[in-house]
Amino acid sequence: MSDVIRPRRKQKLWRLFLMPALVLVAALAWSAFWFYAASQLDAKADAWRAREAQSGRVYECGKRSVAGFPFRFEVTCSEATVKLVSQSAGSPAPVTARLGDILVVAQVYDPKLLIAEFSAPATISAPDGLALTATWRHARSSILGLPGIPQRASIVFDAPAIGRLNGQGATPLARADHVELHARLGEGPVQGGPVIETVLQLRSGSLRELHPLLAEPFDADIRTRLTGLKDLSPKPWPARFRELQAAGGHVEIVQSRIQQGELIAVSAGTLQLNAKGGIEGELQMTVAGIEKIVPALGIDKMLEQGVPQATLDRVAPGVKAEDVGNLLGALDKAIPGFGKALRQNANAGVTAGINSLGKEAVLEGKKARSFPLRFNDGAVYLGPLRVGQVPPLF
């Protein structure tokens, strides 16, 4: 019996083109979505700038562009400027900062996470004629939660440096090898308001012209917890501080550790604001190597050369400079050489005096002293000694 030869069925060609057609449609739909979303970025950025401007923070871009197709958005802001108006107590005049390029990146699948990079240098000008320049090797930040309430934010600088501009160039004021600042919403609200937790980490930082102690490199690790805010809507800082004071809010220094060579200082406590904007509160400090502080204060040189009245007003209000000089001169006349000995041994006397303020302790295996650091209407006291003054915050 011979086999019956059946004709072959014609293949349906449309099946061959189905998958490529679906891919093409998906690609066109994705492209349309990306370009539509990119077109909305300008509107959202302008709305955000308008909200910030109401709080005295004015952001401008000389040129703005959008790229990153197909899987992310890259917004570049060239010739950026930031103008801060009424952001400090008693200073309504603006402070203007001019930066290089700012690149902001968001993934299409996670648009609430924004990552930004900043190009150096930046120049800062104040109304009193002060002009500063800032440089860094790398600067980047991230923020999660926009356009709603931010959940966390971070900013990191590698090798930042700040200098004061003058006719010959820039005078160094501050520098560090590395700086990080992290903030996030805490676990739960207090009295209906948000709780903000922050961490500041600084490596090999130094601040010149503020105090000789701060000119030498030091490391810092400071953790805080802020309560008393009603909301996180944009506001000028003085208004925010007033709101914080009216609500009975405070900053809890959960942990602070500062190390400078053999000197180690840790502290914890709570600070708040009074009705005049002054800082009130107390920190309990434990310091190892406190004897290293006194020589840096230069007390022996001050006694030898004469104590400026401004210095006495800061550390011993009410004492006159001429009284100190007259006392040392009288001691020299009564007991020849005694006044000179007091000058030469002033550091030892001050060290003994500071040691008497607190009690013995052990810090990281080293002998230490523990004592309170008090804040009274912005004045800072180490025991009975006034060692500094913080201006009002509103």
C-alpha cells in the first residue's frame, strides 16, 4: 500500500513577527513614559523651588538639562546659585553661594531616592563683605522620600577646605579629610511631631582663628536626637527655632566623642532654647588627657604679657585686667620672684583647678576627670569658669 502524501500546511507568518512587534510596542510605550516623566521634572523642580523661596532659600540654575534615557533621570544644573535670606537671628540680608555643576540622579524604578554630586569650587559672599571659598575632592548627597516627607538624608565631603578670600588669595579657615552628616526620621513621634536623629562624623578636622585648641587636627563623632518640631515643612531657621522653643523641644546629645592626639572627650546631655533664643542645659563630660588642654590655652603667656580685658570678660566677668597686673606686681615686690613664679607655673595651677572641678574617672582605659559643662542663656561654663558664648538663635 503506497503512502499518501499530504500537503504541508502553510505556516502563519504573523507569529514570527509577534514577539518583535510586542517588543517594539513596549519600547515605544517606555520611551513615551520616560519623555513624559522627564517633561514633568521641570514642573516639579519649579514647584519645589517656589516652596523653598517662601522659606528664604532661593535656588537658581544658569542652565538645566535632563538626560539618562532609558532607565534613569539625570538632571544637570550648571552655574547654580543659592541665596539664603533671613536664615540667622538679626540678619535679614542674604548670603549668596555660587557653585559649579550639580548632577541629580534618580532611577526610574525608585524615583523617591535622589542622589546628587556637586562640583567644586564654591564661593560664598555675605552682606558684611566677607567672602569665602570652598573646595573638595568629592561631594555627594542622597535623600529618600521626596516629594513627600523625607525619610532620611545624607551629605558626604572628601577633603573639604574653606578659606577667606582676600587680595592675595585665600586664607585657610577650616579643613578636614572627611565629613559625613546623616539624618533620619526616628522610630516614633513625640507629642504628634517628628523626631529627627542625626550623626556627624569628622576626620582630621581643624578650625583656625576660632581657638588654638581647634587648630590642631581632631576627630569627632556626634549623635543627636531632636524633638519638638511640629512638621517638616520648609521654614526659615529662626522661625523653626522659635517653634522648637514654644513647643518645649530639645536636642539630646546621645553621644559625643572628640579625640585630638592623647586628648579624648566624651559627653552626653540635653540642650534647649529659652524665650530669648539662648541655649540652656548641661552636658556631662568625661575627659582623658585634660592636662594637654591648658598649654594650648596660653595662660602663662597671657600672664607674662598681660591679660587682655576681652579675655577676662570671657573667662572671668567683672575682673579688670589692670587688677591682675597690679596683683602680680605687688607679689613681686612683697616676695621677689613670687609673681614671676606664678606666671611660669600658671598652667600647672589651672590644671589643678580644672581637676578640682570634677571627679576621677576612667575613659577607654585612661585616667580621666568627669565634670559638667553648663549652658546658661548661651554662656558656656566649665564649673564656675565662663569659657564661651553662643549667640541667640532667634
